[in-house]
Amino acid sequence: MEKAWWKESVIYQIYPRSFCDSNGDGIGDLPGITEKLDYLKELGVNVLWLSPVYRSPNDDNGYDISDYQAIMDEFGTMADFDELLAQAHARGLKIVMDLVVNHTSDEHPWFVESRRSKNSPKRDFYIWREGKDGKEPNNWGSSFSGPAWTLDEATGMYYLHCFSPKQPDLNWDNPQVRQAVFDMMTWWCEKGIDGFRMDVISMISKREGLPDVPTGGAPYGPCNLGCCNGPHVHEYLQEMRQKVLSHYDLLTVGECAGVTIDQAKQYANAQGTELNMVFQFEHVDLDGGDPAVGKWSTRKMDLVALKKLLSRWQDELDEVAWNSLYFCNHDQPRIVSRLGDDSPRYREISAKSIATCLHMMQGTPYVYQGEELGMTNAPFRSIEDYRDLESINAWRDLSTRGVMPEGELMAAIAYKSRDNARTPFQWDDSPNAGFTTGTPWIMVNPNYAEINAKEQLGRADSVFHYYQKLIALRRRSPDSDLIVYGKYRLILPEDPQLFAYTRTLGDKTLLTVCNLSGAPADFTPPAELAGTSARLLIANWKTAPAAPAAMTFQPWQAAVWVLVD
């Protein structure tokens, strides 16, 4: 398998609004990130992915961009960005930007001009259609509830927005749009950034004719069915590769809603014609609700189903594409509250077990801010506590339609809301968790007195130090090649408690066993591993044996051994 620096990296996602506030206005900013670079260097990651920092009216927390070549006022200035980039590079840390080019803000000059008249030179920069039978042009629904079309009174036509009405979709079929995007990307590359995470990039090519889609009993059908993995998406990404990406040594990862394994093999192919890797969503969709309510559910992930799904991605992308390894990001609730056990008794050990399971797979791991501390979901009590547009709109829509009892709906939003990931980073036990001296833009999780970076940095058995060791094993240990490039094989596929697998490279085999349950689980090593020389690589409990044997794994216990023929 061909080696690459981005395969051997560990990426840390920063949500700037919630990371560190340097000026006391309650909002995280770029100087705050610069201030904490030594913390990130100590953790051991080598790539920082910044959620959008561009100028934005913040209808969707920066994913609605009004100027791609300016910095959001609340986050600082372009000089602050240049300083962050320089200071990161001085520490050997790379910076990956969030590229949001499926849509812009409705305040972007392109859209302001586009909506001015039907004859505007920028009219075709966006997707405009006449209404049909006095209603929207088709039955597509926004990912944020309601229709995916808004009537613009000035010209009497509708524009498409797969997300908020303030996020009109760009028309990628227009070569002028593509060139404008490529020019902007080149500008950032010339500034010295190290890659792009591409927001909903699988949605840039819409189905020909924009046909109606199945609704599944809801008022509108998922726009994903009409927008994801469309007829020209690979053509456009290959053009992007040819005109921009091929000229720089970049990390590229595409957020690809609705992607199948076969499609991922095209996006992230080993020949490098498009992207390095993709984010797929199948595993984080396992605990969703029925089609009428979408993701809003409180049910837990089924471990057997999770193992089968992740193993399929491991097996089928092996040597033909590359996996992204993640459970957490700015759009997902906290994994320790979702898959683990966030009670005081099990929070830390379950966070370590989940991390072990993920970081020992083949692919590039992503750590979302606070994940390395075992940060948990927040105790939101009412809809007024939320800032996330998706959560607020879901409450309005689903409660109005009466498809879920209000108590059940509120519990589902509390469990799944994106705001769980967006509460301020918990730096220490001072007021507001050390995030700000002002009033934070969103509530601080009250458990910051127990869960914070300062306490964990000073404790050898903390979640932080466990992540630090996992990252060091992958990035700079005698077993790095085995961990990064070894071939994956699932064992015990039907076991409802244990996630166990091997990784093999040459004469070395890695055996990972994680009890992802709150009850003891018996383990017997496969017969073919008997008689091999073994050493314990990492474990989340002190009495783990030096070699794998028939044993009982206690709740949430995990261990990794290296076996040599």
C-alpha cells in the first residue's frame, strides 16, 4: 500500500466558536486557538481542521458564508489567521480549512446580485425555478425542516436551498461557478494552508430535471435523494483536482452524505483522481428514528450492526481507497453519552474503550475537541437552551405535526442535538470552564468542575493521557506501520458485547478487544493466534495480561496486543 503523510496523521477538529475566547465576548476566536496550540502539540495530533472561520451572518454557525476571503468579525482578522497559521506551522501542526461550496449565504455578493433580476449576470450562479401549481418546483425538503425552496418576491421565482433559506445552493453546472470556487481555493493554498475538509461535497451535482422524491409519509422528501452523488459530481471533483488540488501537497476529505462504499471508492480512489478520503454516515445513522422523524430518536446503537457496518468499510476500501475514522464532530452528539456510559463510574473507562476501538482501525482518525477529555452531552432542559438551527426547527416542525409526543421529542433532541458537541471546551474548573471571562454564547456543561483539561493534564490515568498514548502509538512507535497500514479482520462478529479484530502486516498481528458494554464479557482468543509471542501495547485497566488468553473483560475494558510469529 502506498504510504502518505495524511494516512499517518491524526486530525483534531476545532469548532472555533466554542474552543477558546481570548477577548471576553463569550465567543471563541482565532487568537484563542493560537493560545492553545501547545496543548494540541502535547496531545500529539499533527493536523488541525478548523470549522468555518470565514465572514458569515451566522444563520448556521458559519456554514453560511458571505465572503470566502475574509474572516468572521467575531473570530478576529486575517492577520490573526496568518499568525495562527505561522504559529501552527512552527510547531509542526498543519491547518485544514472547512470548504463550504455547495451553498453560500444569501448575503454573499454573488447571491445579492443573482436575485436582483432574472437577467442578472449572476442569475445562473444559483438554482432558480418557476413554481408548479402555485407551490414549490418539486417536493424536496430542507435538511433543516420545511421545503427546500423559497419564493423570492422580487422575481416571483423559487431558489433551492438544501439547508436554511439563508443558504442558497450554488449551481455547479455553471462553469463560471466552478472557476470562481477554484480561484478562491487557490488563494487559500497560496496562503499556505494544508488541506480542505469539504462540506456536503457529494451534493454539488443535482439530479437532472430535479424530479420529485419519495416522502416516506413526511410533507417533503429528503433533498438528499435528489442532490447526493449526482450525475456530474465526480467530473467536477476531477476538474477540481486538475485545476487546484494537484498543484499542492494537501489533505482532502469530503463530507459525503448518502455515500455508498462503491461511490466512496470513486471519491477516495487510490489513484488520487479526486479526494484522499470521505466521511460516510452509515455508522452514525444506526440509531436514527423512522423516516417521519429522521434522526430524532433515543435508541442506542446496536453493536453487532455497528461491527458489521464498520468492518464492511474496512474490508472493501482496503487497498482501493482510504477510510476516515470518527465518531464525533460538530454535527454529532458526544460519543461517550451515545455509545458509551457517561455516568461517573464508567465515563472515563468507556471513553477509553471507544477510542481504542476506533484508533486501532485502518484509516485516518479524527478527534473532535473535548473528545480527548471524555466530554459528555449537555443537560439541555428546554428548547430555549438550544442555539442549533436544526434542533430548533425540528422541535417546531415535529411538535406542530404531532408525530412524536412532546416529552419523547424533547428527549430525542437532548440526546441527538448538534449543540451537545458545541458547548464550550472545558479548560479548567474556573467560571465558565475557563473558556471565557464573559457570557458564553451557549451554555457551559455544568460538569466542567469534574471534567476539564487542567485536571486531566495533571493525572496520569486520565482520558487525555490515554488519547495521547493512542496517538503516539499510531504516529511514532515501532508499531506505527502495523497500526496505520495493517490489514483488518473482524473476529466474533455476532458477539453483542465485544468488538474484537486483528490487523496484520508482515509477520506482526495486532489484536484489539474492546468490551463496549456495561456487563462482563468472556473472551477466548482465536486458535490461530495461539503460540505466538505477545506484548501488551495499551489497555485501559492496570491488570491487563501481557498476552491474550481466555479471560473475562469487565465492563468497558479494552486491550491491544502485538503478536509476532
